[in-house]
Amino acid sequence: MVKSVNKLILTEQEDSRYEMRKNTTVAEQRNYSVLDVNAAKQIALIWLQAAQLENVIGFGLPEVDDRYHIWRVPLLNIAKNERIGEVVIDARTSLILKDKSTDFATLETRLLGRSEKKEKLSSLVLVVHICFQRYATLLR
């Protein structure tokens, strides 16, 4: 038996696979640990609670990226309703990928409206100062 769907001709076996895909999400098809938007938000909330930022940061619409097997959860400044970062979650393990997520210091900087350039510059000055002190100690 051959069935026409959206101008495609499918065999009976392909048709059953098409019907299965139509009723399941990408996360379910790929057997991810994080299956839906609510689960991704719950994981991101636990992460925000670790920095005590859960009352000032809200969530945008999480999306699954099945190419990299991750969930991206946008982080919003509740007061201004603007995006200030994101939490990236490994869809297979449900662990937060810290190297791909916006770090807590950057979130606080953006929440407080501070210039990130000034923050980076002051960190650089501190590092140079420490290096200079160590070098001066070695010369004595």
C-alpha cells in the first residue's frame, strides 16, 4: 500500500515511522534525559538558586538543539524583561554545561547595569599588579 503525505509518496513501513515521529518530540525520539521545557526550566532554576538569583532572573522559552544535544534556557532580567544570558544543559545527562552557560558574575554585572568592559579591565589590572608584586619579590 502506498500513501501520499504532503506530496511525498511513502511506503507502509515509512508511513508508520512518519506517524510515530509526528506524535513524539525530538527529545523523546533521541532518548534525552531532559524531555521538555518544564524539565529544562527546573534544572535552570536549581542552578540559579545556587547563586541566589532565582528572584531576579526569569526564563525565556527553552529550546532543544538536537544537533549539539543540548537545551538552551534564556535568562531574563525580570525588572527590564531583557535577555541577560542563558543556561546550557546537556540533554542526555541533564548536567549544566558551565563553559557554555553565562557565569554568575556576568549575570550579576548585567543585572546591576555595570559595564562589562570596566569589570574586565579591573580584573586585568589586578592580575598585572599581582604579577608585578611577584616579580619584584623575586628581584629582592
